[in-house]
Amino acid sequence: MSTTERPRILVVGGGYVGLYAARRILKKMRYGEATVTVVDPRSYMTYQPFLPEAAAGSISPRHVVVPLRRVLPKAEVLTGRVTTIDQDRKVATVAPLVGEAYELPFDYLVIAMGAVSRTFPIPGLAEQGIGMKGIEESIGLRNHVLEQLDKADSTTDEDVRRKALTFVFVGGGFAGAETIGEVEDMARDAAKYYTSVKREDMRFILVDAADKILPEVGPKLGAYGKEHLESRGVEVYLSTSMDSCVDGHVVLKNGLEVDSSTIVWTAGVKPNPALARFGLPLGPRGHVDTSEKLQVQGTDYIWAAGDNAQVPDMVGRRAGNPNAWCPPNAQHALRQAKVLGDNVISGMRGFPQKEYSHANKGAVAGLGLHKGVAMIVMGKVKIKVKGRLAWYMHRGYHGMAMPTWNRKIRIFADWTLAMFLKREVVSLGAMETPREEFYEAAKPSPAPVAAKADGDKSKTEGEKAKAS
Ligand SMILES: Cc1cc2nc3c(=O)[nH]c(=O)nc-3n(C[C@H](O)[C@H](O)[C@H](O)COP(=O)(O)OP(=O)(O)OC[C@H]3O[C@@H](n4cnc5c(N)ncnc54)[C@H](O)[C@@H]3O)c2cc1C
């Protein structure tokens, strides 16, 4: 951290909003006008819409993340967590990766800490569940699923095999439906490399408490998405929830019970709970209460946007819905970040603030190779597309929305290579414990156990002689 004479704009969170807002501020700022400091516990931004494809191995995981120091060379990037904000003193407390926490003074503040998985106190969930919010989880899921095929192929125990080949996904929104679509596609495709695991031996289950999946693309395409997954053999249970999953024994409210080694939790998100320590005005569900100008209510030097903010949806409100709020998605996060960046500059220079208003442009979802659904909104017309064309639209949209040309090119190169070289099906589960094998080799050997004088058949004559 540098000390600075210039005013400091502190951006808390280097995700979608944090990265784009910081870039915008740096682009519009005059030379030396302010110091932009971005604090995030990770040194990279994650393009979350690509996590399902990274889990399926269609994209290299490293290409789904954007290194903050590389794309924000003029910003001060600190790897750590903001733990508290003192508004009276205009000071944030930062807990760095290592060492003591320290105080960081600021003049202007951007709150962009996103959301965390929304969970419930379900017995077994904390021990068994796999989330889908970060690249680490996506890589972990891929390795885990392929490892289950390895286990099933090499065991003689029918119960172990069945449990390994049963995959349960809870939550059928964007994240859940796309992840099960991609992972099912990858796992069944990988079955051709196993001698005793057949495509039809695997059981995929999608559970949602709502009566539909993919609410983001509307009821008709959501229904298509469900039928499509079912046609691929995925069991979809709606209007039901998971009661427990202790030791992988999954019990659903509708009475279904299965044993599964893979329980993926994608049942929605909630605003980052750390916000509760910031002393900012919060809405009923824990979001920062933010005006249509993206300023935190009651302040003129703090802005918030994205999944951690409740931002009025001005298009909905003008259409007569006084309770319309922007949904937590990348489409809004990206556009809010740009308006937010402009407003920070205006705020610093004493100019008026701009209102954020964006009409929904639709949604695209990929459900595995060559499969997808899309809804494009053009004024009052909604165009619904499904199948291969929707999948191309999904790839085209997200490929181009990926920040920086460097990442865009890498993503398109991954897709092009996969067309010719086929999908990679190797599980690198041991990556999670890379030192284990070396430790086994290098650890001090235990003291030799004194052999019983007679009858110790495991020792050679020479060893017996030495022992005696
Ligand atoms: C699997 C998945 C698929 C998705 N697919 C789509 C899709 O197809 N279309 C779409 O529109 N949206 C999609 N979304 C949603 C979209 O990714 C989010 O709406 C978007 O990322 C929100 O941006 P954000 O900046 O608010 O939060 P994030 O991008 O999550 O960034 C928050 C940042 O804050 C950091 N942070 C957290 N705590 C602290 C702290 N204490 N101090 C400092 N930094 C902190 C985090 O490390 C993170 O980098 C998907 C989400 C997921 C998980």
C-alpha cells in the first residue's frame, strides 16, 4: 500500500463491478487526479458465466479469470479482504493475505463485493455440498466428477459404484441448469473411455423448490430447458427441496432417497454477509440500499452496484411497478459499473450524478455442447431461440462479453481447438493435495519395531540376525 497525497478512490471487490468501474474511472480520470485502490481477496476477476464450461473442460480455467494487476496497471491492487468501514474517519480496515490488518484511508468508496451462495441449515450440506461461485469450485467439480468415473470403473462394490455414478444438483437457475447441462454432457461423453461405465449407468438429478427452471429465460424456454434435460435422461424434480444429505444420503421432500457422492449446490445467492459490518443502510434482504444514481442512500461519497446492491429498476418503475429492482446478473453488473465509474468522477468534480436505467436485453444459457436456450428482447418483441442456434448465441455473447481481448482470444482459441482435439477427460484431483506424495517419500521413517524372536516370517534371515 502506498501513502498518497491525492484523494483515494477505494474499490472494495475486484469482480465484475469492481474491475469495470475501476477501468472506467482510470480511463476518465485526469493524470494524477486520484489514486484508485482495488482490494480483493483474489488477485483476479472471475467471469462466472463461464464456470459451467470450465467445469466441463470446454475452456481452460485460467482463461476464465482476468488478472487484476495486468488489466489495471494504473491502479493500486491489494490482495486482501476489507473487514470494516469507519465512515466518520473515512477509513477501511484491510486484512491482507498475510500479516496484521491495517487501516486504509479513503475519500470515495465503491462497494462491489458481490454475493455468496445462499444456503439453508440442511443436515450434511456443509460437509457434502459443492458450490459454484468460483473457479476453484469449478475445477474441483470437474476433477471430482471424473474421479467418480475412475472409482466406479475400478470397484467391485455395487453400492460404492452406484453412489459414485449418482450426481445431484440443487437449484435450477442459470448456474444450476447450465452446470448440470455441461457436466452431464462431459461425463456421459467421457464414459466411452471406461470399460465398465456406460453412459446410461449414470444418474443425474436436478432439484428445485420452484415450479420451473431457468426463470431468467421466461416460462416457455424454461419448460423447453426442462424437457430437453429430461430427454437426455436427467431427472428433474420441481416444487421440492433437499431435506438432508448426511454422508451423501440425499433425502428429498417428495420422498425420493438416493446415495450420491456428488451434491452440487446452486440454489441462488445472497448479498455478501460482510456488508453487515460496514454500517451502511441495508435493504430487507441484506443488500446495500442504493439510489437510482448508484449512490448509497444518505451518502454522497459511497457508491454500490452489482449483486451486493439493491438498485431500483427505473424501466420497470416507469412502466408502473414501484417495487421493481434490478436482478443480480452480469448484464446489469457490467452496465451499472460504467455508470458508477462516471458518477464517481462527477462526484469528485462536483458535477451532477447520472441515473442508471437499462431495459432487459434478454438472456442466453448453454446446456452442454451444441445445446442451449436464448431469449432476445427487442422493444416489445421477445424472440425465443433454442437448440444449436441458441448455443452459438450463448457462446458468441459471452465470448465477446469476456473482459479484455487477451481473454476473448484465448476463449475462442479453446473452443476452436476443442472442435478438432476433442474434450480433455483427465481428472487431476491430486492437484488439491500436491505435497502428499512428496511428504510420504520425505517424512522420517518410523523407528523399527523390534521383531519377535521366532516365527516372524516377514523378516529375512539377515534382518532377524540384526534384530537379535
Ligand atoms: C455459475 C454462475 C453462472 C452465471 N451465469 C450468468 C449468466 O449466464 N448471465 C448473467 O447475466 N449472469 C450470470 N451469473 C451472475 C453474474 O456472474 C453476477 O451477477 C456478477 O458476477 C455480479 O458481479 P459483482 O461484481 O456484483 O460480483 P462478483 O463478480 O462476484 O465480484 C465480487 C468480488 O468481491 C470480492 N470480495 C468479496 N468479499 C470481499 C471483501 N470482504 N473485501 C474485498 N473484496 C471482496 C470477491 O472476491 C469478488 O471478486 C452467473 C453466476 C454464477 C455463479
